[in-house]
Amino acid sequence: MIIRWHLQQNLIVLPKSSKPERAAENFDVWEFVLSADEVNQIDRMDREDGKTLPKPEDNNQLF
């Protein structure tokens, strides 16, 4: 999905994978298009520090 998002932003995408099945998945982005709402949801994940995960000190269940 993120590869598709990059393509819809007219960005160059250079996916990499050492696993053939994962490489095939990376190229399976031409059969769908993200809606404007989906693009906006991904856009809203952007943070100034470039990270999308919460900080450990935020008492998050992930850490």
C-alpha cells in the first residue's frame, strides 16, 4: 500500500527484497488505486521527526 501511495505522489520507488515472494508483492501495485481519503490518512501519519511510531516514553503498549 505504501508503494502505491508513493507512486500516486509521483515519487520514484525503489523497493528491495531478498525474498522472491516479497519482491512479487512489491510489484503488485498496478491493480488498485488508493482513494483520496486513503491517501489523506497516510499523509496524516507524517511527523516532523520522520517517525510514525509513538515514542517509548508515551507509555505505549508497543514498548
